[in-house]
Amino acid sequence: MSEPVLSIRNLSISFRTGNGMVNAIRGVDLDLHRGETVAIVGESGSGKSVTVKAIMRILSGNQTINSGTIAFRYEREGRQVTEDLLKLSKKDMRSRINGKRIAMVFQDPMTSLNPTMTVGNQIMEGMMIHLKKSRAEAYKRALELLQLVGITDPEKRMKSYPHQLSGGMRQRVVIAIMLACDPEVLICDEPTTALDVTIQAKILELIKDIQKKTGISVIYITHDLGVVAKVADYVAVMYAGKIVERGSVNDIFYDPRHPYTWGLLSSMPDIETESEKLFSIPGSPPNLLHQVEGDAFAPRNVYALNIDFKQEPPMFRVSDTHYAATWLLHENAPAVQMPQTLRDRLDKVMKEVGDPWKTDALSCR
């Protein structure tokens, strides 16, 4: 496999609060290859958004990057270069990387749009600054982008202000702005959460279509596993500031190995479930103000071993694409299987769609 376009290694981030330092990110490793989609999933507070905002160097005043590297490989002046984004100055990030080579779509489009500028001017601005296009060239390209993201009558919409558009149209405009400078990486931080279900599906299909046409690499941040099944090639499951399982979308959905992943999949609604209650993972995430001893998930894990409370598990290899940080994968661990209700559900899906490793079983593949 070729070198990743983006490679995060040992990323550690803390926040200074009135009660002390919160160790929000505790050694994250992540790779993104050209043209692929990686989804980062987990409960609220697991560190998903903090991780990707570090890529963009969107840091709050009380935030400290303790360690790590974020290697970005891209073409500059006709040659391939690799730079550690954490070592670039804010000026270099804004002039060379943000918007131009790495773009980000946020959850609420109104936080990304200027209410005092027309849609057209906001799309054109980045092209005129970063790509040095003339106003006429930028206008022509802006019309093409509005058509690409599925907005009808683009010439009329170029003159509109954000408040004159629906939520779905505003998110499409944001995507058009993010694509204006032909970035190599697109980060989507829960881009459909604020939209209704029908618009969500259209936005997800839109991003997939754009990826096929442009070959752009995409990182999705979401807690919605249904979204993951639709868009992802690879999945990273985060818990308490660490990635606890990573693999292909088929690995995670059909052969999950970490008890936390079992819990996430078991909590997904199922229209055929007869129970009146949805499954929920017992307990609460740990308070990261305090040093985590052993496996952070151990207090909530009904399958926890004694060692889980004493020593943090390494990433065990399940296959060439699949890794999980759980002592249950150690050769001396007792044999523990996923909950039978989850196994039955996954077996049922496999019967309906066929062998996921031999066919395009999931809609996203």
C-alpha cells in the first residue's frame, strides 16, 4: 500500500481547567490513504473532534499538544513533500494548508458562513486568495461548484445570503466552499447531525459522489453507526481519548473484537427488535482529570479481566487490516465471545447480504 496522505502518531492533547489538566487525547495513531474514507466513531467526549481539529490546528486557548506528529504528504512546486502540521506556524497553516489542501465541514453550517456576505462571494473568496484566480474565473468555478453540490439555479443562489437558504442548502454551500480550492483531504465533523433524515441521506450521497469524481480523501467524525455503514472504508473506534479498535468497515461491523465496539453495535436501533428497551452500555466514561489505570473501559466492561484494571492493553493484531486494544485477544486470555444477541443480529445481516468479504455487502462499498 502507498504511503498515507495523512499520518497521525502518538498524538496527546490536554486541556487546562479550573479543576486541573484534562488528558483528552492519550496517544492516537491514525492513517488516511489517498481516495479512502476513514470514519472515527465513539461516544460524545471520546475525543473525535479534538483529534481532527488538531489536524487543522484549531486550538482553544486552554489547549496544549503534549506530544505527537501529524505528517501530511502533498505536492508542492511539482514535488512530493512531507510536513509535520504541528510544527508549522499559524501563518503557514492558513496560507498553505487550511482550505487549500485540507478543508473541514462542521456540524452547523451557520458557524462556517458569513451572514453579511453573499453565497457567491464566500465561494469565490478562497479561490481568489489561495489560487490567485481572477474574479471572472472564480465566478465561473463557483457556478460549477454549486451545480456539483446539487443546487438548482446557481446564478440566483450566488446572490443569496445564508439566511435565505434552508439548512440542507446551507450545508451544500459549505461543501462547495470547502471544495473550491481542490483540497486533498476533506474532514467532515458530523456534517448531517443538524439536518432532517431525508436531507442527511442526500448530503452523504453528495459527498460520496464528489469523492468518486475528485479522488479526495475523507475523514468522517460521527457517533451514528448508520452513517458509518454508508460512507466508510475504514473505521476507528475511540474511547476515552484513544483508538481502541480499527479495521475495515466489514471488520468492525461483522467481526468486532473489542467489548466497547460490541456495546456500540448492540445499541443500534433495529426495527425487528421485540424488546421495548434499547441496549445501553452500563456506567459512564472515565473522568480524564485523573490518571487512567489499566484499560479505561474496564469499569464498564462486563468481560473485564484482572489485568484490565492494572495494565493498559496494547493493540493486538486480528488481521492485516484489523486491530483491537483488549486483553481478551491475548493468547492466555479465556475464550469470550460477543453477546449472543449481537451475534444473531450480525449473522442475520450476513445471510441477507451475503459474505461481506466476497461481495459488496455494505451499501458504501
